[in-house]
Amino acid sequence: MTKLLLVIPSFRWGGDMTALYNLLNRIDTNRFEIDIFPILDDGPNKNRFFNCNVLESNELLEDMLRRYKFSMNIHSLRAFIIKSLNRLTRKGFSSLVYRYVGKKLLRSAKYDAVVAWTECEPTTFVSHIPHSNKVAWVHCDYALGNHTEEENAAYKRLNRIICVSNACKTVFLSFFPELEKRVVVLYNILDTKSIIEKSKEPINDFHKREGCFTIISYGRIASSKRFPYIPGFAKIVRDAGIPFHWYILGPNQHPDELERIQTNIVKYGVQDCVEYFGARVNPYPYIKKADFVVNTSKSEALPYSIFEPKVLGVPIINADIPPAHEILENGKEGIIVPFNEIPNAIISFCKDASLRARIREYNNHFVYDDQAAVRGFERLFEKE
């Protein structure tokens, strides 16, 4: 039995969490035992984890990393003291906290590997744990992340770094060329069977409008998704005489960004055809009902917003980002265009019924090799 400790930032939404759920759903529990340790005990998805043991977060670590407004609350006072000590020791004190919490975790169980499931705090924390097999996953376009010097130094203390696409690896190695021998590519597990089954679940809050194209853009509300541009794009499409309704699905993780979306909906006068639809635990029935999906993201490593529509036979119009060319066959599975050309691509796509039909038919035959991803994970960690 291989025992792994996976460190996550929190129980928030995100593609990296979807990847983790898919992994846990496919893991062979007779061969792997997984403990999940959250840096922060935040987010709505704590009860969604299965086939694993979810550990309690550590209060000292939480107080060090959480943002508090100063008060006489014990957590706020402790956070103030820790941050003061960190400034005095040039973050040396945080290293002591990481090691202390890491040693405590290692005393509770014997792990074959300690894994930072995402970038930022999990990677920095894992790099300080005194274990002989430390691994980090990179789920982002490293060039566009807000990475600290502390995190950059952390990668050099790790045994292996897993990138979720070749594009992701290329960008990462542009920052850390000396780590090339430690970096491997492993696509995320997609769990296509689950996606197809969930897409069949009935929904009663979503109805296609007769005579209108149904467009969906989805993902967490964050600046990297560029959702506030959608109202402006929608005005161009509407002014071209295309009838449509554009739904934005995703959890509101950044209220300022949602406010920008809603402000622009009013600014461009597209209240009748653009709608923020909120978060859905199961987005697949909505995607399945769409005529096509538009992915406006500027930063992705392995976009689920490309793979999932493909699995459901839905065409995609995607902004021109490196991973798109790796996983989307342009002109056959969807269309890849420069970001600013998305409105014109939508107009052309809506006017070309034969192209829409060809892409939908092509995607209906798409098969994702889940087993290859599962076997790749097993080879990484399975005991000799």
C-alpha cells in the first residue's frame, strides 16, 4: 500500500480541485491511501472529498497565512506576532512554522511521498517538510501567476515537479531551466464517464430560448478568465444581428470581478442577452444544452473548459493560448482565435450551419484516455 499526503490550499472551487476529485474517483484504494491536508479550512467543498482521509488544518499555519483585520481576537493577535517575527527574520520564522507543522504531520503517519497539489502556499510548505520524496503539481501558466521569491526557491528543494501539459512544462522551464530533469508531464484525469452521466441530470432552471443561440462561458470568477469582456463582445455580436443568450457560470470567488461583469452588462446595454448564472455544482447539463462554449481565459495549463465540452460533443470557440493548440484541433473540434477576434468568430460560426454540424459530429467521437492518466499517476508513486 502506497500512502500519500496531498497538501491543498483550501476547499475552494477551481480546475485544480476538479482534477483532484477526478483522481480520487479513479484511485485504486487497495493500492493507494491518501490523506488530504488543507492549508486553510475554507471553501464549500470539504464534504465532496471521498476515497481519502481529510485532515484538520493547523491553527498556527492558518494564522500565519490568513489575512486578518487587527483586533484583540487570539487568532488576529497571533497572526500579528507571526508576521512581525517574519519581518524581523526576513521570513525565517515562517520556515520554522512550516517545518514544525510538517514534522507534526510526519509523526502522525508514514508517507511514501508528500505532494503539493497546487502552486503557491502548498508548494512552499511542502518544500520545508523534512521528507525524502517531495513532489509538486503545476496547474497554471507560470508566467501569469503571482509567484513570490519564496515559492520560486521552493521548487529547487523538491524531488519532482509535475506539469499538466507540455505547454505548462515549457513555460515552467523558461523560469527554471536547471530543473529540467525533475519535471515530467502528466495530463489530469478527466473521468469522462462521470461527465457524461452527470450531463443527463435534469435541470429546471435553464431553458433554451427559441430562435436564439445558447452560449456558455464557465469557470470561477477571476481576472484570468476575462469574463468582464463578454458584455462588450456580446454587443458586437448583437449589433451584427445574431440572436443569442450568453450565460456565465461560475462561483463568485472575486466579488470585484463580478461587479465588473455586471457593470459592463449595463454599460453595453446587453441585459437582454448576457446573464451571470452563478455557480453550479454540476455544470454539465448546462454545457450539454449549449450550442457552443466560449473560453475567454488568458491563463490555463490544461483547460477543463476545452476537454469537458469535447466530451459532451459541444463545439468550442477558444482564445488563442498555448494549451489550446495542444488539446484542441482547430477547425475540427472547435475554433482558436486571438482574444480580440472572439466576437467576429462567434458571428461567423453562427452564420455557418455546416461548420457547426461538422464540429459537433467530430466531437461526438472524441475519446479521452482516462486510463493513461491513471497509469501515469500510479507509475509516479507506486512502490517497487
